[in-house]
Amino acid sequence: MDTWTFGWTLALIGMGGTMLVLWVLSLVVLVLKKLFPAIQAKAAAKN
């Protein structure tokens, strides 16, 4: 494998891995939002 092939392969795997990690983190955030929904401010609604 020459230098250019290795470089492009490493770059593509790195970008793909980054996108995969970001996707997994977004799924974790969605699950946490469903488990712990935001509490609406009732005091602000009364005024």
C-alpha cells in the first residue's frame, strides 16, 4: 500500500468513525430525553 492510498484510507475511516460516534451520541441524547423529560416551569405559567 503506497502512502497516498494509506492516507486516503485513514482519512475516510477517521471521518466515518467520527460520524458514527456523533450518531450514537445523538441516539443516547434522544433516549435520555425520553427517560427524563424536561420539567416545565409552572411558576412562570401562573404569572
